[in-house]
Amino acid sequence: YLYNNRYAGDKVIRLIPETKREAHVLKDIYHQFKVDLWQPSGISSISEGTVTDVHVSRNSSQNLLTSLQQANIQYEILISDLQEALEKGNSWRSNRNRR
Amino acid sequence: SLGDYSYEVYHSLEEIQNWMHHLNKTHSGLIHMFSIGKSYEGRSLFILKLGKRSRHHKRAVWIDCGIHAREWIGPAFCQWFVKEALQTYRSDPAMRRMLNHLYFYIMPVFNVDGYHFSWTSDRFWRKTRSRNSRFRCHGVDANRNWKVKWCDEGASLYPCDDTYCGPFPESEPEVKAVAHFLRKRRKYISAYLSFHAYAQMLLYPYSYKYATIPNFSCVESAAYDAVNALQSAYGVRYRYGPASSTLYVSSGSSMDWAYKTGIPYAFAFELRDTGHFGFLLPESLIKPTCMETMLAVKNITLHLLKKC
């Protein structure tokens, strides 16, 4: 597997805070879980209406989703398994050469 | 030959640099490769100067890709652009005009250390790989390290953040080398184009503040025509506008610095897609992404050959 399979089970989640309160809560959650923000590039850029895409590890994803549900923040799972997406995106020959 | 190298797969840094060396030898009439310095980890910062040689000073366009390591479609586009330029110079009157009247300085991989790190260790790495011994975290955001409202809104002073602006402006050797190169040639450089991903946008200054640039009408009409040209290929829509209001406020960006330095047309492209694949744009989408982006870049270039 590419990258020693380190991204197995990792997810990419999309959230769009609809209110200032949700934006504030989301920033706190992101700080707490030390997420890898795909967009925007920095947590400080998040406000109401900002499309945020966040990469979260397999170990943290369940707790993060629970926090989002408790805060009543809607989310969409863009990529359910990052490792699978990685492996699929490259041609077989590229993967073989890299390995 | 050009035909043996695949432009529809992502290449490692070593492959890209070998490709540059190869073109330098085989296409010396239109290509000249040189280095503008070294990265933090000691890698050469290679540039391809593309265009018909002239005894007189020609205006130039600067194109850089891969400021952020994980945005692999950027370097893929830079390679595509060079390939298209060389392959169509004789057959395409527009391309011939571009290369006869202008030079193109292409930097296929700006953040060489970060790109190599994203290829070998952490696919989602963004920053450079510099390190200050006082802190445990590596890297500076190379698009927050320029001397234009440095480390203000949209940048972070915390070294472990992905938008860390660095200990001081141009602290990163890569940023310093490019800034020095562009500063010396600013009288001749008509356009600065930087390629990122992902959001499907064509952005122009300002990033660091909400304000209208003095040559708004020329830049805006160039952007409008460019996104329409892009859309004509596969129907893909790009939003366009000032970066601060179209994307978000960020200080210390290369685009704002280029504009402030006197380059009249400064753009940042955010290429495909809008989040379905994100940074993992499949190799099968390299060709359509590059083909449509090529139309936009040609459109901007031909726009600046006419005086606005």
C-alpha cells in the first residue's frame, strides 16, 4: 500500500457552519482534534457560510462525528476512506513504480 | 522525446527534474534551464525559460506551480504547459505568437522539499521543510511568507500551523530566491501566474484586504475572458474575482507581492476540483484539467499582448 497504509480509515468531511455559533463551535472542535484542514487553509478563515473540508484520522473520526452531532452541525462525508481514494487515483503502473 | 514522457501521470521530483534536463538538451532553440538558488534542504530551484531567443529585451510571463506541496495538479499543469508550447509552436499561430513575443519563466515545482516530502512521507503536507531549532514543527507556508502585509490576517505566527508565516518575510530560501529573481526583472515581467488547488477559481489581487486594484477593469476583463475560455472546453465553471472576497483574506501571498512589485497582471489559479477528490485528483482527470486551463492561460497571455 502507498504510504504504508497510514491513511486507511481516514475520512474527509465537509461542513458549512450556518451561524456564528456553529463557526465558533467548529473552530473549537478543529483545535481540539488537531485536524488537517483541506479548505480553507487556516482555522481563522472559518466563519458562517465558509465551506470547510477537513481530513480526520481513523482514530479521531468517530469522536469528531459525535461532537458534531452533539453540536447539531450538519456534515457530509466526501471521502470515506482516504487510503482507498489514494490507491484508486493513481494508475497501476504509477503505484507499482512508486512501490 | 516529448512523446515518451507521460503528461497524464503525477511524477516524482526526480522525474520532473530529469525531464527538465532532457528538454534543455533536446529543445535548446526554445528552452533554457537554469537554477535560481537552493532550497532549505539543498535542492536546486530550476526554472525553464521558454520562448524564441531574441537579441532584444522581450516581455515575460512568470508561471509557478507547487507552492503548496500537496497540490500535485499544479506541477502537472506546468509540465503540460511546456509540452503544449513545444508541440504546437509550429502548428498553432497563437502559441507561435506567444513564444515569439514573450518569454515564459516556468517553475514546475516551487516547493521542491515539500513536494518530495509529500511524495515519500506525508501526502497531505503543505508547507516547506525548514525548521527552527526552537520549535518542534517543520515548515512555513510559502504563500504567507512574502513581504506584503506579512503575517497579518489569514496567516499564523504559530510554527505548527499550516499557515505559519515564518520568522520573518522571505525567511524561506525558495521565496527569497524567486522574489530576488522577479524583483530584478520586474520591468519586463507583464504577468505573474501561480497554480494551486483546489477550488476551481481564478483569483486576482488583493488577497490581504478588501479593496479594488487600480487596473481593475483590465484585469477583470482578462479574468472574465479566461474563465469563459476555460469553460468552453468541458463546461467546467470557475469562479473569478479578488482573492479576499472570492476565497478568503490571506496576507503575505506571492500574488499580492507580485502585484505590489509592479507586475500588472497577477493571478492565482485554484484548479480542479471543488472537493469530490480534493487534493487526490485522479490521474485520469489530469488531461481535461490541463487542457481547459491551457485555454485560460493562452487567453490571458493574448490579452496582455494587446494593450489594455
